[in-house]
Amino acid sequence: MKQVIVTAKNGIQIFSAIYLFMHIDTDGWLDTAHFISSPNYDDRPSGVNINLLVIHNISLPPDDFASNGVIDLFTNQINPQAHPYYQTLVGLEVSSHFFIRRMGTVLQFVSCNKRAWHAGISCWQGKARCNDFSIGIELEGSDTVAFTDSQYAQLIALTQCICQRYPIQDIAGHCHIAPGRKTDPGPYFEWPRYLSVLKNNNKESQ
């Protein structure tokens, strides 16, 4: 795995990111991810193009980054007695393709070739059922705290890797495909920081 140090500008802020060159195989698995199997997926519709990347945030219990509540949720092992908030999750069957933890660890729950259940009722550019044609990335976080440098570095690297494997045309937040119902990745997600580094890196690769 090759590492390259890149410096980019985000307005007047300058930051450095470490790009980890990853690889997704033909079966949809990321070679650098920690794999945890989720039962919450199914086949995509025949002939669909995977052309949308959706960014989320999640933490369970809310704003708690020390537990494995998200893993338990995505594997249908949430204990409703473990926390009062978990009572609201009883019977919920959801997942995401990827989950990036605060320290930058990347977990994969579902093959990118399969339909993970991350978007719910959703629509993007007139097309409903975004799960059909999207890949979902969950960032461990919330609408009330900033994300970490490690998360941005891994998210950028993962985005580049996904775009190399699939014909991604758009990147959106959960808030964009389910407005009024969802707010994530939230106000603390730095869209200019994320997108400007992707743009700069694309220029360098041309």
C-alpha cells in the first residue's frame, strides 16, 4: 500500500492529507477494510449503474464514539436494554457499505456490488430509491461535532478508490437525497475541504 503526502488549500486553511491507495476488487471488496458481515442487503436491480456516493454520519448511542453500537446495529445485534435510545431502534434493519471510525479505521459491511440499506426513502435528480444505485459511507460522528483529520484522509482515499472502480457521477449527503427527513452528514462536515482535495488530486492525475 503506497502512501503519498499531499498539501491542499481550503480557502485560507492549509492542511495535509495522507492518501492511502486502496483497491476494490471485482466482487466489491476493499482490500484495506476490516470486514464485518451485515445481513441487511440484497441484490441491486439488474443493469443498474452505481453512480452515486452518499455520505452519512452516525454514532450510537448518539455522540458516543467509544462503543460498538453502530456495528451492533448493522449486524442486527443491538441490545434495546443497553441504552434508552436503543429502544427506538428495535426491529430496524439497516446497513452501509462502509463505516469510518474516528481514528480512521475503515469497516466494510456489504460488498459495493450489492445494495446496502443505508438511504431509506430517498430521491436524487428525479430518481427514487437511491439504495439501488448508490454506495453509502458512514462517518462516525454527529451533527454537533467536527470530524477528524484521519476520517477526512480515509474518506478522500476511499472516494478516489470507489470512483476508480465504479462510474460515480455525483456525491451527496444523506440530507440531499432525503431533505426534511435526514440532516447528515451535518453542519460540521467540511464539504469544501473534501471536494477541493478530490478536485486537486484529479487534476494531478490527468
